Amino acid sequence: MSQYYNELVFNPFLAILDVSSSMRLDRNGNSPIATEACIVPELSRLGREHPTVDQTTTAGLILFSTSAEVALPIGASGRLSQLDDEHINLNAEGFTHFGTAFDLARTELEALPQRLRDSGRLHGARLSLRRPLVVMVTDGAANDDVDERDQAWQRLVNSKLSPNIVMVGVGDADPDQLKRYKNRRGVALLSKTPDDVSGALTGLIDLMQGTIIAMGEADNASQPIIDESMIDDDLFEILE
């Protein structure tokens, strides 16, 4: 007989933000990092306005340039609505090393189950994790060693939780690099304008999380994580 009375299901969400020096200004004089700075408050608002998403999402945030750092450990504080409390400052400096971000994302996701058990949020219930959603926002100008970068990506996507990866390009993003690192049911998007990209991206994350919740345990790898007809083509180009 099982020792558990019920099951708690969580939807892991990990945002990875590029804070390399190339994010300071693009060729048109826009600031991609200023766009990123609006994403965290928008995600927090999403959590406040949608309690079901907030209660079932365990969120984390990674910042990367030459190296990567955890700005918000996934599973440590828990909910999207709490992101605003972190007062995260973004400073554009360093190179664009995707590999460091991929490796740290894998480490964070692997640590998640034990963090949730240690947090006291389970209250004796059985833990269940749906496939994580990883959204990476970057200007897509990676300059680390391509073989090492690809190996780090393979380690991430072949890890136990095997996340769906969504690549979002801002500024002077290289479409080929964005497409190279989407996987499974993920998509690669290229922003067409800096106007309200953060709000639009948060809306897409809301839809993707809603899809995960509605699907339950189903995971059809042949279908994208989001209905592409829901993506505003005035703001984003879908990269095939």
C-alpha cells in the first residue's frame, strides 16, 4: 500500500537570460537587455493573475554571459508571483557562452526534485514533475567553442527531465543559432520589434504553461508546445 495520500504535480519553468555585452545595444540603437528587464515583472504579474499557473509552477532564473549564475534557484522559493521580490539587476558585460548556460540549466533541473522534497511543500504527498519548459532569451551571437556548446546542449536535452526548449531572439539575433538549439516540442522565435516583446513573451509562456497543465501526463513530441497560430506575427517570426 502506498504511503502517500495524494500527488502534487509541478510544472518546472526555467528562464535563461543573456546578459552579455552584445545585449547592451543592437544595430538600431535598441537595448535588448532593457527588454529582458521587463520580463521578470511580467512573469510575476502572470503568477498573480493566474493562481492555478502560480500554484503549480516552480520557477527559476539563470543569467549568463562568459559564465552563468543562478539568480533564482528553481524550486527554492517556488512561485512565479514571488519573482518580483528578488530585485534582480541585469548588467550587460562579457561574452556570449551558451554552453555555460546549458550546463547550469541541467544542474538546476537535476536539483529540483530534492529541493521540493526539502522545502516542505509536499506535506507527505507524492511528487510528480511534468516535462520542464526552458525559455532562453538571447541576441543569438554565441561565441564559445561550438563543439563544447553542442555537447552541453546534448547533456541538457538528454538529462532525466529532458526539457522542452524555446529559443527567443532579440536584438541582432542569429536565426541559425536560435534554430540549432530548440528541441522536442520547443520553438525558435525572432522578435521583430522591441515594442512590448516582454509582455508578448509572457503571454506565450502563459499559453505554453496552460498547454502543459491541460495535457496532464500526455507528451506528444510531434506537436509544438504552443499553437503557432497564437503567436503574434507582428512581434515574432517563427523560425523553421
